[in-house]
Amino acid sequence: MRRPLRLMLMMSAASLLATAASLASVVSSSSERATAKKDHPPVTAMTGAACTNCHADILARRVMHGPAASGDCAACHIVTSSAGTRRIGLKGNASSRDTAALCVACHTDTADRLKQAHRHAPVASGNCSACHDPHGSAYRFQLPADGNQTCMKCHEDIAQALAQTHVHGPAVNACVICHDAHAAAHPAQLKAAGNDMCVACHVDAAADAAASDPRALFGPARIDGLDTLISKAPRILLEGSLTMGHPTRGHPVDARPDPAEKGRSLRCASCHNPHGSVGAKLLRFGATGVSSLCIRCHSF
């Protein structure tokens, strides 16, 4: 290789290395600035009056968390230090993504429910702030949206079902009619096992049938419109055991294997979508009539 050409190549390589080093330095400096945590100003009193000098927006929301509303910031917060930097932390070594132990110290009713077998995913991970703002919001229970809209932020499949032509009244009214938002003894945080949820409102049973009282089952929280939904729910006639009798006499609705879903028991949701569907009577599998649903299991 000729000497001039070799020199040119060496100079180009050196230039590239210098540019790379310069870029690395810029990225490193930017990263350090981004991760640097500012020292919190000295705290003379952990009260709303002292804190609102900087955090006025937090204490000016329509629905406030009790301690925040009363200015008792110390109910949840402490002054701490991390790597020599003064910080405002949470009591009990809680973090912003795991506040359960801190929250249930006051919310003892929720603490009891968290012992149930089936827990809402954010609850199971301790992330109470996934659904509740710990200071306040524009909505009841410090939720990020009104009622069901909070649930739909994550449960997009249910949002799609509720956008169908035929929808289940309770599902439109409030998810918490059938589901406990925190935890329950039954899958999907249902307030009762499988068909017990459905027959509480929909059964016109024989006198000896042990159907649940819907007002007791779905209470005690106040739910607007619940009484109307219960009174207007369409009724079906089942035999006394509540295991057969719909849609025809002798047809099982429980305690039998589901022929369309191997490994599962027959249940109301085998044929009906409890949220919404394209077919009348909330029929599943895209069925628009009884016959198109029945042929999934029956041959004629």
C-alpha cells in the first residue's frame, strides 16, 4: 500500500474513534443528568400546610384520600435519605409500585379480602396505585376514570364485548356488581361460584331451590340502579337442584362436562357471554340464534 494512502486511512480511523468517544461522553453526561435525584428541601413539618407550598396541585382534587384531605401527609410519608440525598419516602419501606402493606394498615376491610384465593393482578403485586391515586382524583375512590372506564383501561377484551349489539345490563352498569375489584374466593373475583351469580337474578325456581338473595350477594356497597336491574332481569325456570331445566326441560346447566370446552363443567357461560355479544340473549360463539348455538354440541 502506498504511504499517502496508508496515512489517509489511519487519519480517518482516528477521526472516527474521536467522534465515537465524544458521543459516548455526551450520552453518559445526559444519562447522569437524567438519573440525578434532586435533594428535597428541608422539611420542618409533614403537614398539608407545609407541603402545599410546593404540592398545591395534589391537594386540589375533587375526591381526596382522607389523610391528604386532612393535611396529614405523615400518615403515609416519612423523610428519608438515599445516597446522601434527602428524599420523601413511604412508611414501612413501601415503594410506589408496592404499597399494599402500607394501605391495608388503614384499609383493614381490604386486608381481609387479600387473603382470598383469587386476587386482582395489581392487588396481588401490591400495586394499589395502578387503580387508585394515593392523594386524590376527579373520581370516586380516587380512580383514574369514572366507574367501568377504569377497568376498561386494561381489560380491552371486555370493552370490545360491551361494544357489541347486545350487552348484559349489570356489566354496563358496574363491573363491581359481579366482580370484587380486589379479591374473592372465586375465579375472576366473582362474588359467588359460577352459576350462583346468574341464578341469583335470573332464576324463577321451584320453592325448594336454594337460589341466593341477589341484594345480599351483590351488597353491601351502594350500586346505583341495582334494584332496577334485579327486578327487570329475565327469568328462567330451573328444577329444584338448579342444575337443569334450561333452555328445555331436562337440559343440564351445571354438574356435567362441557362438550364444547374440554376440561370445564357446563355452566351458564357455556352458552351466554356475561358481558356482551352479537347475538340476542348474549349467545356465544357468534351465534345469532338458538339453532346456530346448539349445533356446537348437538347433531340433528
